[in-house]
Amino acid sequence: MNAATSLANLVLATSLTGCVLPLYSNEDTDSQSGGGEGKLPTTCTNDSQCGSPTECRKYECVDKTCAIKDVAAGTLVITQVAGDCNENVCDGAGNIKSIAKDTDVPGQGNPCVEGQCSDGHPSEAKLPAGTPCGATLTCDGKGSCLGCSVADNCPGEDTSCQTRKCTGGKCEFDYKPNGTAATGYSNPGYCKQTQCDGKGNPKVVDDNNYPPESTPCQTGECSDGKPSYVNVGAGTPCGTNATCDGKGSCAGCTSASSCDGENTSCQTKTCTAGICGFDYAPNGTKATGNPGHCKQYQCNGAGGTKIAADPSNKPPGTACTTGECIGDTPSQTNVSNGTECGSGMTCYNGTCTGCSTESSCPGPESFCQTKTCIAGACGFFHQPDGTKATGYSDPGHCKQTQCDGAGGTKVVNDDSNRPANTGCITYTCNNGTLNTTTKSVGATCPGGVCNAGGTCVECVNDSHCGTCQRSPRSAGFRREARKRDQIHPTDAATLDDASK
């Protein structure tokens, strides 16, 4: 095999075909051949989170799911031994295997030695004396080429592992010692090094001094010649208002306030080790809001609410009735007939009789309950259950106050009652809970970009200004911007730093 062929055998074939295996669970990957990493994540945002690639096995992140992609069977790998009558190839299942190659004969580079292979077994035969080995050179029958005057007369080529020489008219080679770092050959990849084998040929060996490049959330390492990535701990800072999530991605939180969602009486936002979450109030905890008389909102243990009976939340009574609860149903119990209920009037079967106008009847009035006087009998008109009520305390966003059909009110979910969206903040309601989504700093909005406070401003850094009348780095620009309240304190600090 000549030097060009030796070099070609060092080039890794990159054509990938064959099977792709999704990593359905950590346990599924423990015994995958060729990988050697053990448990791997089932979800991902980039290839490096799925595993450390080898010459015969690659890892990919497809639709946030890790997958194994084995190199096609028969693909040459980098590590080869010249003249051993064999070649190392991928087996299609992520492993390296050696197969016979009778053209990879020993003795390459010496024109007076004929290499031979038989079913993967090497041998050599010295050519007869007088065999030409150059323009004016002949073999001596002992494996040497004779007749040179200078090294340039000799066949072969000089490399980082061998140098031609002419000694006493005999062509020879000076070989670099085994283990000498070799140059001029293809890059063997991470955790590998090309060295001389002491016989003039290159070889690829493990070298843990060449690990893969690290990222803010992953550290490149070598182990027995195999590259790998180790995820840094969750919560490690990796950018502005961002931390590592412990899975190799820079996306975590720095405080609970930076997490999406909303604090309610049933859930509180948390940021633990860079991961957003919630603390949920125990199931059965009384929650805020009023679902109507004889009921109460309770936490369901998962951040939401449920409705449960509350006999203490009785409906209001009248001059001739007493509000009661039967389970979770409001009712009225009549007071004794003859009970005084107003000037010259008494109760009869729950009604205050003897009225002339509604104004002469006792009892409170509201949007949901108005007094009546019909045929001399005082009573009340109750708005139907579910009627939107006005004149009461604002129940807040995503809620609505309604009449309960018995003169009282109740608060129900109203996902249409949300604040108006801004150029940087979107509001949505989900089952009575207000959610906000804030665009990232620098995202475009009508008339400018978003700052860290969710306000649409003219700019938050120099790149947003284009050709400005005044340099954004000048103190005058910052004073004017602050005066117009167009720069959030966080962005102002950024400009201050930039001007230094």
C-alpha cells in the first residue's frame, strides 16, 4: 500500500444509512451496543444531549426526542493498521469489526519486498537480486534497493514518520520511534491522535488530551478515547436571566418571578435549581372567590379549584324569612306569622303584608333583588340565576359576578374578561386563571422593541438604533431616554455598562 492509499484509509466515511432507533426510555438505552454511555435522556433540544458519538454510532435530536443512527455496515473507520491484510469497518449496529482485505499487503513503500495476504493473514517475499527498484537502482535479493548516490535517488516518499536515506549506495529509511506524534494526515477526531508506528506508517491511538468543545451547560470530556459531554449542574448561570437546566440546555430560571404562570391562593411559583415549578396548596384548602351561597371554592391539590358545600355561607334573609343552607342549596325559612315587619305590617307565610308601594316594604335592595308590593303583599323580585350583575365589587380578571337566582350573587369564571394585550405582553384566561406571556428582551413590537419590563421602547441596545442622531452610548442620550420613560431600569444599566 503506497502513502496515498495509507492516507485514504485514514479518512472517515461520513455517509450514514441504516436504522434509526428512538430512545423511548433511559432503560431502553442501557444495553445499546456501540454507545457505551449508559442511561440517556428521552427528551432533548440538541444532539449533544443524547449521547457521545463514535465512529460507528451517531446520536440525533429529532422533534425533541433522542434517536440512535448507526453508520452503514462496511464504512471504513479511522483506526487502521497498514499492511495487516485487514481493515476495520462499522458493522451497521454501532460496533467496529475487522474484516479480511488481501490487498492491504505488508511491505508497502519498499520496492524490493513484495507483500502478500491470504485470507487476512500477511506474509512477505523479497524480490530477486537485479529486480529494478528505480531509474538506476536494483534490488539485492535481501530486501534492499542498491545503487543510490543521494536520498532523492531512492523510491518512496518522506513523511512525518519516515525519511529516505542513502547509505553506502543502499536505499534505506529512518523511521520515527513508535508513539511519535504524526503530522500531515487527516484529523482523527476528538479523543484521538495520529502517531507513528515505528515502521514508517501512521496509526490512530486514544488521546484524552483532545476532548470535544465545551458549552456553557456541557463539559466536553474523553474516556478511553471516546468523547462525551457531561451536563453541568442545574442553576448554573449561562446567560442573561438564564441558567442551565441540568440537561445540557441554557433555559432555566433565576427567580420565581421570571417563571411563566401566576400566583393564586392555590399555587405559588417556584424556581428551584434553575427549574420553574409550583408549590400547590393541599387539597381542600379554602380558596378565594365566591361560587354562590352555600358553596365555597377549595384547592384541588394540583393548583386548580373545585366547588364544595359550605353551610356557613348562607343566603341573606328577609324581614319574614331566614336564609338557610340545605347541603349546597340555598333556601329560605319563613319566620312565624304575625311577626312585625314594618310600620303597621306583619309577616304571613314569609311575606310582609299590608304594603301600598315597594318603598314601604322592608328589606335590602340590589341589582339581583328588588322589593315588590303586589296586591298589598311585600315581596322580592330576584334576577334569574346566571344574570350578569353590576354594582358589586370587581371580582378581578377572568371572573364575572352573576345573580344566583335567590337575590344574592356568585362569582364565576369568565375567560373573556382579560386585560388588553400590549405589544410585548399577551394576556389569556384559562378556567378563571389569568396567564401572561412576555416577549423576550429585544423582540420586536409596534414602534420598537421589548425591554425587560415588558414595555415597548425605542431601543434596548445600540443595534436597535440604526443611524441615530446621537450616540446611544452618550450620557445625553441616556438622560433623554430616561426622561421619556422609554428605557427600563435594567436596559438603562445595560447602556451604562456599554458606555464605559
